[in-house]
Amino acid sequence: MRNAGQTSRETNLGSVSPRFLIDGMLGSLARWLRICGYNVEYNVDKEDEELIEIALKGKHILLTRDKVLFQRAQKNEINVCYVTGKTITDRLRQVSSELELNLTPSTTRCPKCNGPLKNTDKNNIKNQIPPKTFETFQEFWLCTVCDSVYWKGGHWDNIQNTLNQANAKNPKV
Ligand SMILES: [Zn+2]
């Protein structure tokens, strides 16, 4: 589940979508933003200094829970967001409202490694999925970097629900 490479990814999605760099404490936020199709670099074992350097070079938006890193990033004029929410919904809501992102599930990026996904014929990945899944679903996506296989199973509704809550600017709770 580690990231597959430290080189910055190409932006071939046909838009100038932001690139994110996420500190080691926010792994699930990284996965969620990738589920929404965003290009997210996530490094568990990078020092603050390296993160600053990567963000400066790659013009990433840095998301962090680390106050010291946040302040250093500000001094370096990096676009940075200090993430305060406790739950993933809170964090997604904060990020979507501060950065004006529309969070919708997408099948363009691998949540595990950030690699681009491509549609694949299910016969190609038959031996990687349970027989029942093979029978039930028609559309599958394969990560071009780590070979993980994805489909829109029951979890897809949960993903949509969480994102709907995160997109709601005035949650009724
Ligand atoms: Zn992958």
C-alpha cells in the first residue's frame, strides 16, 4: 500500500486540476482525493524539508495536520491547507470548501498508488477477482502502475454518501 514512485505524475486528464501533496498523517485523505480523481502524492516517510521542496518544485497544494510544517509552508509561499477535522467527512468538507473542489467519485486514479486507471475487459483480470464479482459486474478498471483491479461494488454507494456529506456546506448534524 505504499506509494509506487516519487516522480510527479503527468497531467493527461485534459484539465489543469490541482496536484496535492499530503503529509504522512493524512493517508486516508490521500486515498479519498484519489477516489475523486485528484493527483495526490503521499509520502509517509518524508521529512518536512523534503515536503517543502517537493511542493515548491511541483507547485503542489500541501495538505497537512502539522502546525509547524503548515507555518513553514506559509513562509515559503506554498499553497497550503491546515487540516483540522477529526473524521474523514470533516476533513473532506474542509478541503472541498477551502479549495473549492467538487468531490465526485471518479475512476481515473488508483486510491492505493495514484497510478492512472484504465478500463479493462473483465476476461483480462478474471483470475484477480472472486468468481461472484466476475459474474455480477461488467465494468472493471485496472491500475496501470500497481495492477490493482477496481469495480463499482456495494462500496460505491458508501463512497457517494460520504462525498455527498462532505459536499454539503451546511451539514445538518
Ligand atoms: Zn495502483
